[in-house]
Amino acid sequence: MISVVLMAVLFGFGLKAAQGRHPDLRQSFEVVEKLVAASLKIFEVILGWIIKLIPFAIFGVIAKTVGEHGFEPFRGLAVYLLAGLTGLVLHVILIYQIWIKFIARIPLAHFWNKAKEPVLHAIGCNSSLATLPLTLKSLDQLGVSKTSARLGACLSTNFNNDGILLYEAMAVLFVAQAYGIDLSMGQQVVAMLFAIISAIGITGVPEAGVVSLSLVLITVGLPLEILPILLTVDWVIARGRSVVNVLSDMVVSIVVDKMVNRES
């Protein structure tokens, strides 16, 4: 994926530079631009077809799995779901509340009273990006400055995705165990680094975590065949990811604002 992105950027810069150096070939360059634009529209149509066919593909994978192995794989899926949600809950209870209570010095009852609206909205819409207006509103009610709120929430919506990061780290280990693959410590470190990289910059939209997870699995050489099965319960765990992403935006904003106030 990184190679594709780099090639696309280089192609765009190269096309722009060539237009400036060879004005006599302007019409030819315009044809190339129109070809690229037409290709984008074609891929958008194909992507629409794929999205409509995904439910049938998942049904086929699940039917094949049940036919070959019975319902045994789904017991492991229940463990996967429980482990993922438990990890997210522990992260909120232990890490975020410690920062709020002992670093930001905000009473937990006051924080949760103001945070409940964006948290409930994140559960419903499964998107930290769509919850951003409510996140900013709650931060304002907590007395966080607009500058810190915009830095911690608006910027963090694309860069601070704790929920996706924790989910990917857990899912990589789960997939490896499900296929009986023993990941060395070096492979686990690589998986951790790529989970961090893939979580940075990803848009806070529904199922974004699954997209980035596929990139991490490919990077560490794990099979992608299990992804359709994981999608059957992702509706539940994705909401946990969104809630953690929203809370991480709020905690970062609060801590940044507290640090700025101390320095001033």
C-alpha cells in the first residue's frame, strides 16, 4: 500500500512538472489527466459492486467454515470478541481515568457526566469523526480551551486512534493463534510498529479498523482468509473502538490544556 501511494504521488508530481517543462504537449497531458479521472470513476463503480457483493462473500466463507469445521470456530470468535472488548474497557478504566484523575485533576463523576453524550453517540453511529461536534461540545463544558480542543480532538480524530491501535494488536495475536503460527518477538514488534503506523492518519469512519488490520496482517505475513469471519462480530467491537477513539481525543485535549495552563 505504501508503494502504491508513493507511486501515485510521484506520478502526480511528475505530470505537473512535465506540464511546466513541455507546454507544447499540453493537449497530450490533458488527455492523461482525463484518463486518470475516468479511471477513478471506473474504480468507484467497481468498488460499489464489491460493496454490494461483500455480504454474499461473507455468507459463502461462513458456510464453508461451518461445513468443514462445524460451529467450533465460532466459540473462538466469542473469545475474540470478549478479549477485544475487555481490553478496550480496561484501557479506559485504567489509563484514561488515571490521566483524568491524577494528571488533569478532574473529578471522574464530572468528566463522565459531560462525556456520556459523545460516548453514547459513538456507540450509535460507530464513528469518532461523526461524533466530533459533540466531543467539542463536551470539552467546552469541561472548561477546555478551544485551542486545546481543536488540537486534541480535531487533529487527533485522524492521528490518535487508540481504539483501532489496540484492536489491531489484539487481532494480530488472535489470527496467529487461530492458525497455529508462532510469532517471534521480532515479528510481534514489527506488528506493533505497523499497527501504530496504520492507525495514524486513518479516517474515523465505520469499519476503518478492519481496513487497516488487513494491511498489518499482510505486513507480518498472516493470512487474510479469517477477515470475513471477524466481520461477523465487528459490528459490536467496532463500537468499542469508536468509543475509545472519542475518549482518547477528549483525554488528549484535557491533558494538553492542563499542561498549557500550568506553563502559562
